[in-house]
Amino acid sequence: MAQPDREDPHRPSRRRGQGELESQVLGALREAQDPVTAAWVQERLGGGLAYTTVVTILTRLLAKDAVARERRGRSFVWRPTADVAGLAALKMRRLLDGESDREAVLASFVTALPPDDEQVLRALLETAHATDGADATDGADVVGRADVVGEADGAGGADGVPDGTED
């Protein structure tokens, strides 16, 4: 009788990409109508994942504020607080926060973007600028303004423009 593929020593094992399992767990949680147990997530994902692996991933997602949990009986139920895009954005922010020269990292990132992504980023920045209470027609340069990307330090005036500066 032939052995199953997962036990075949000649078959190369498929390794998941970094964050792939987190994305799969988060995706399973988002399919649920209500908070669910780790066992439910394990069953939904299939593929022979160990229960402890699922709990480990859920705990990592909890530390990243991508899921929330509440005690139900003797175990926990889990629900998503972010989607896959939100999880990726959180990772990007944490990497950026860990760098000493934030401006250089952002400049390097932006200059390496393909033209289509650059246009998407420009549109998103313009939308953020228009919705942060600032007048979109005030002539201020959108790129490079901390208040546009939600990182304002509170030094700006009510109109979103830093106090004491002139155009």
C-alpha cells in the first residue's frame, strides 16, 4: 500500500510564505458569522494543522491587534478586528516605526514604487488630506505632511496646517 504524499520522503515539502498562515487564519475568522473557537478555525483550514499551531497563530494575531478574544466557558472565542490588508499595513507601520531615519525609509519606498502604485498612493494621500479637515485648495504640499498619513504630533492648527509656518 502506498504512503500518503505527506509522508513521502522523496516529495519536497511545501513551506508557507512569511505571514501566509496568519492571512489564512484571519481569512477563516472573517468568514465566520460570530466569534469562533480555535478548533473551528483548525477545521476550516484543514490541511492537518495542529491545534497548537492554530492557537499560536491566533495569539500572534492578538498581539498585533488583528484579532480579539473573549472567554467562553473554559476556552476562548476569537473574532477578527482587521482584514488582511489591515494586517499588512500594521506590519508596514511597525517596520517603519523601528527605523531611526523614517524619512529616508519612506523616500526609498516611494521612489521604488511602480507608476501605477505611485498614482494610487497619491490619490490616497489626497483623499486623506481632503478628509482630515484641511482645505484641499490651500496650496499645501500633500506629500511629506505628517498629518496626511495620520501621524500628526498635535502641533498643527485647527486647519491641519502646522502653526507658525508660511507658504
